[in-house]
Amino acid sequence: MSKRLDLTEGSILEKLLKLSLPIMGTSFIQMAYNMTDMLLVGKMGSDAVTSIIKGILLFTIFMFLFKTKKLYKVHK
């Protein structure tokens, strides 16, 4: 059985931390991955860095669209 998190009772700070820490952790890992890409590819020149930036942007847009679509299905 899955354990449900009741957000209406208890400490607000505790509930916010339980919700935000996984999101912040994954964001930090993604940012570190992208920075590593930029540092390694930066040695190849500005055109390579530009292509990495475009790839990161496209990945972010696709992830946003995927997650938004998934959330829309849940609430519908």
C-alpha cells in the first residue's frame, strides 16, 4: 500500500521540505550534468557550446510539455 502525505495537518515547514527536497535534488543533478557538458564541450569551441545550449533548451521544453500533459491527465 502507498503511504499518503496529508498536507492539511502538522508542521508546514516539514511538509514543504518533504515536497521540495526531491525536486531540488533532481534539479541540482540536472544542472550539474549540464554544467559538466558545457565544461567538457567548451574546449571544442563556441559552436559546440551553442549546440549544447540548444539541446538543453529543447530537453527542458520537452520535459515541461511531458510533465504538463501528465498533470493534465491526472486532474481531468
